[in-house]
Amino acid sequence: LAKTRADIEFIELSIAQEEETPLYRQIFKRVRDAVISGQLRTGDRLPSSRTLAKELGVSRNTVSLAYEQLAVEGFIECRVGGGSWVAKIPGGIIDMFTNLGTDECDGSPGPRPRKTSNRASLITATPIEEKWPARRHNHPLAFRVGLPAMDLFPFDVWSMTVGKTARAENKALAVRTDTSGLRRLREAVASYLALSRGVICSSEQVLIVPGAQGGLDLTLRLLLDAGEKALIEDPSYLGIRGALVGAGAKAVPVPIDDEGFDIAKGEALAPDARLAVVTPSHQFPMAVTMSLKRRAMLLEWANRMGGWIVEDDYDSEFRYASRPLSPLMSLDTEGRVIYIGTFSKVIYPALRLGYLVVPEDMIDAFVALQRFSNASPPVFEQAVVASFIEQGHFARHISRMRQVYKSRGESLRSLLAERFGDLAPPAVPSAGMHMILPLQDCVCDQLVARCAAELGVDVRPLSMYSMREKRSPALALGYACVPESRMAASLDKLMQAIRAAVK
Ligand SMILES: Cc1ncc(COP(=O)(O)O)c(C=O)c1O
């Protein structure tokens, strides 16, 4: 029996003009829910689009759109000139809709557990820098670890390069290029690495990736099977731990000492591991350099095990006392090293551009994984960086920043010696962009860092980076981003935070 218009009112078809959901979608949903709940049954007639539009105060098109969608999804049938009515829907389908969200066993409503991989809970539990309280401020705070001197970046030159690239190359860049990156940039990186790092590679071996993090993720997923062990430094960069979890691998932390990572300890801890992730040029966060002996031992291990060394060379551009040390990649004769570099420290971190250098026989595997995980950064930014390098701005900027960071590091070190007389001041930094300030044993570094964040200073507790190794409390202080004029005032805040934490 066909229902009348009066029956239709029973669906309470009111709509809210101010809701974000489009009006046609609201009408669609009300009618659909009425069909599913049984308020409307097979054969029930719907009002004509003209009538319903008038009643609801909406355009006829809106109602027609809703009816069309209901018809496409099979809830109603419409005939031109013959009106619209509720379609015959097999009982099972309505039951399926009705049972959504109820427990099949006892019929009680409520969501069922949502089964995910173990990886999902492990990755959620992995500490993440962005959740650190200092990051809640909407501008970067003094001493943020890893942040370059944004006050001195040549944004005017950069903007000119962006403009020129857009005018001259936009059309050419609109067409997808090589998965592994813009050829010009890969060539520029290969030449830069040969000159500055002694890494001799072809541009084919260079893959442009979304930052060092993107490179780590690709490398670990490609080289490790789920459940495999990987040796990592303890303490270590959180991004390395996270990428290992993402790859389904197990991190085996190896304690760092004055000579950096020790493969002999690693081998004793996990004789079956065949991959190690290291920061040999400037260990993160302990800021030590891996000795030549340890480098030789690590390479020997990789050859003997048929293993892999992932070399994260994140800030090697900044060495003040001597020339940068040769990376493991340049000492490797057997193709056992994957080298990772980044533009985050030498241009800026939000650019999200980095690069991998991979052994020749691994190019195809890397490029395939890069293609299928869409890990190719936008090509426009790649073209801008290529021009920035080709025109000499990049080399000029690095050499200027080397002077600036050296001087900022020395200033911070002497201010620390002056103000924190009771603590052993860190050594004058010979490399990098951060230093480690040891605290008294009775102080909790996490608490100090939290108090400091409230006062507007971003220092990282060393314990945040430690896994198994219990270390004395200490803070990591990034000095590259702090102009000398702001250093003393920021240190005053840090002293205040330490006092508050000791109380
Ligand atoms: C040791 C280390 N590796 C990698 C990275 C990540 O660099 P990117 O911004 O290129 O992902 C950082 C960033 O701070 C780092 O400290």
C-alpha cells in the first residue's frame, strides 16, 4: 500500500541550513535511514521532488539530487512522470545495515575490537619529538636540537630562485620525472659528495628522498625482514627507532662510549644481527666521533656477515676543528654501506629533502620500493635546490654557517662555564649543532626539560634518547638556532628551570 504525504512527515524530514553537510546529502540520509529502520517499506511512495522542495524550503534540484543518489544506491526507484517509491531490498541487506555496530554474539550494541598489526601499537608507543612539551609553542624555542639558524638563512636569494624556477621550468617540471629524483639535483649531490665528503658515486646511485627520515624508512624496509634484529646506538635518534618499528624489525641497543659505536659489543649482544644503523661522523645525541679503529671493525663485520651498515650523516657539514672525517661509505670497498644525507640542517628542515647513496647493485631494488611507496619528493623543490647549489649559494651558506655555529657553540660553552660553575661544562664543540650539558646526579633531566619548556626554552633530556643504558642526567642543547644576543637570557631561564626541578 502506498503511503500518503502525511505518512512521509512521520520521517521528520527537517533539514538544517547551517549544517556543513550539503542539503541534498541530509535529505538522502534521512530517507535512507528511514528505509533501513523500517519506517519506510517497499512500495511506499515518496513525495514528488517539487512538493518536498516546497515543504523543506529548498530548491527542487536539491531534492532531485537526493533522489538520484537514493536511486543509484538502490534504496528507491523512480520513473519519469511516475513518481518515486521505496525499492524492493532483499531482507538480508537491510539486516546487515541494522546489525552494523552490534555484537553478533550477544546482540549488544557497541564497537568490536579493531584488530591492527602489532606494529600499530609499537609505533604509537615510540617516543616522538613532536609530542615534547616545548613543541606546543607555536614558534621554535631557544636551544631546539637540530634546528639551523633560521635568522640567517638567505630567504631573499631562496625566493628569487623559487621565482626563477617557477617562470623558467614550471611546464617542464609538471611532467613526472625519474622516481629517484631530478637528474640535475642527483648530479649536483654526487659532485658535492665527491668534493666535500670524498664519496665517489655516480648520479644513478643517488636517490632523492623525503628527508633523512624518508631515506631511513626506505632503507630499513628494504633490507630487513619483519622480526629481524638491527643494531642501533644507545642513546639514539628517535627517528631511527621509529623507522625500525615501521619496518617490523627489533632494535638491539648498543651502548655508546667515547669512541662511538662498538660493533664488538653489538655482536656479543646479537650475534645474528646483520644490519647496524650508525651516526659515525657525529653521534646523535652524544656528539662523539667514531674512531678509525671502530670504523674498520664495523666494515670488517659487515663484510664477514654479509651485512649492512646504514650511515646517517645528518650534520657532517659542520666540523670546526678539522676537515670532516671520511664517511664509512668512502672506506667501503664491498658495497655494504647505505649513506644517508639531508638538506634539513644545511637549508631548512621543513623542506623535507634528503638523499641516499646506494651500492650500484641495489639501485633497482631501492627505486622500485621508492616508486611503490611514493617516496619521491615534489620535483619543484628539487629543481629549486639544484639551482641553489649550481649557483653557488649552497656552498656559500654552508661555509658562512660553519663560522656562525662555531662561534655560537663557543659562546654557549663559555656562558655555561660562567653560570653553571658547579657542573662540568661541556667541551668546546668540534662539530655539529648541539652539545650535552651534564646535570647533577640527583636531578631528573626530564623534569628540568619540562620546566624549561614552560619557561620558553627547548632543551632535550638525554634520558629521552636512551634505551637500555642508564646514563647520568644530562640535557642536549641546540646552539645553532640561538643568536648570541639571546643566549644569556635563554640560559637564565634554563637555570630557573633547574632550580625549580631541584626543589
Ligand atoms: C641523527 C639524525 N638523523 C636524521 C635526522 C632527520 O633528518 P630529516 O629532517 O632529513 O628527516 C635528524 C634530524 O634531526 C637527526 O638528528
